[in-house]
Amino acid sequence: MKGFVLTFRNRQKTIRLPSVKHPNLSLKRTVTKFGFQTVFFILFLMGLAVGAAGSKGVDFALGQKLDFLFITNIEARLEMSAFEIFLSCFVSYFLFIFAAFLCALSAWGFTAIPLLAVIKGFSVGLSSAVIFAFYKVSGIGFYILIILPGTVLFLFTMVMYAKAAFRLSMRFMRISLFGYEKEPDLSVGLRSFLKKSAYAFLSSGACAVLDMLLWILFANHFDF
């Protein structure tokens, strides 16, 4: 091991200190590894801001109708059974994963995958802002404790799956432009993507189970 040699003349002793090497930081490697995730989160935040701003024109009656797409009417959800809560949460997650799955199998699907981040951000921003406006402090506590954990976990699942879907769609695009000989290992990539799809669907189910448990355990403790 290379190191620095320090000599103390009075004691005539030599001490070797290990050398400190700076890690090889590569901007290109960092961008390649985390670039998609960064862009996805930026688009999500943009959709979040638009959704929160758009909630100003939503009244209570319209909010009840929007509950079919987003969680905006807590009182109606409290009357659901455990299975209905699980099903409603799972469907909302499943739609985004299924949309990414379809885009991955298209040569031009990669152009639509970033829009999923905007749409998801819009749904989160709209539903949270409507709940905060309608239910005030109780709505804020309810959202943070019951809705937010599953939403955050699903967001990470969606980011990783969207990245895989984006790459597969790009491979199909290159095949359509340059031919199959440019992507000789497509079958291997396709099998890998199908495995990731199974994990994404299972993760969506796990997020829905988490939502259901939080609703069952804590929802009735809030006064609306």
C-alpha cells in the first residue's frame, strides 16, 4: 500500500500513514445512472404544482365527482369495506404501471412515458390540495398519516419501472429505424422487463395493502 512517510528525527521512528485517494467522480456516469430519475422527479413536481394550483377552481360537489379518479372525498371512502379500499387504491396504481407497460412495447412509447410523471404529480397535487381545502387540519393529518406513505412508496416503484419501460421502448425504436441486427439481445432485455413488470405489479399491490391497513387502523380516529 502506498502511503506517506513521516520521520521524527528525535526518536528516529518512521510512521507510515495510508494514502487518501479521491474517488473517481464522473459526471457522465452520474448523469447516466441518475439522469432519468432526476428528470422524472422534476416532471412529477411540475405536475404537482399544476395540480395544486388547479384545485382552486374545484368546489365540494366537483370534488366528490373527482373521487372516482383521485382521493378527494374522505367521508365516502370511510364507508367502504376493506376490500373496496384495497381495490380502489390498487386500480389507481395499476393504471400507471399498465400505461408504462404499453408504452414500453411501442417504438414511440418513450415519448409518452415522461407524461406519466406529470399526470401522477397532477393527481397527487390536486387530491392533496382539495383534501387540505375541504377538511382543513384534519385533512392534512389524514393525508400525511394515511395516504402519503403508500403514495411515496409507489412513486419510487413507478420511477424505476418507468426507467425500464423507457429503455425498452428506445430499443424498439432503434430496431424500427436501423433493423434487428442493431439489437441482437432484445429477447434477453424483453424477459428482464417482464420480470420487472411482475415486480412492479406486486409492489403496486403491496402499496395498496399498506393503504388499506392504514385506513383500517387510523381513519376512524379523525373527525370530519
